Amino acid sequence: MKTIIYHNPRCSKSREAKGLLEAENCEIEVVEYLKDTPDKSEIKKLVDLLGIAPHDLIRKGEAIYKEQYKGKELSDEQWIEAMAAHPILIERPIIIQGNKAVVGRPPSLVLDLVK
């Protein structure tokens, strides 16, 4: 079964999760989401697979979050729009296998998904 990783090669946690998948000999499809930005419907699917609210997928340490979104009450749709407009806000890595997904923080969570 193919395993999809929403990956940022500059992120150590994302690289670590990808390495764990490779060590498990998983067939991996890498989505570099900062280059190949998911649209709103893709982000909605990710949120649904993860079983979380869109706000919970936001990287709150990013400058764009602190400058434009911190302290604001946005609807789920508005958070999804914010991630589509600023993909750096999307938490990483996200690993999908079949109809299950996890955010690989810590990266070892990917092993629960693929074993």
C-alpha cells in the first residue's frame, strides 16, 4: 500500500519521518506541499482523515500566523483558506496510508500507521 507524506525537506521532523518510512520499506509518494500547494478541498480531506479541526493543523510558531492570525476567531473554512493561501501554516509532516493519517510529531507516530 502506498504511503503519502506531506513533506518539507527543510524540516528535521519531516526528514526523520520520511527516513522512518524508508527504513520500513514503504512505497512512498512525497508531496512537497510548499511547492505543490494543496487546494482547499485537499486540505479539507487531510483534516477529515486526521479527525481534527482545521485550527489544530496550524503551525502557530510561524511568523505569518503571529502577524495575521494569532488571537483571531476564524471559522473552519477560513482556517482552510488560510492554509491554502499560506501552506507554511500547515503542520508537518502528514502521513497518509489508506484511509488513515497522522501528523508525524513526534516522527515515531508514523510507525503506528505503517505497521
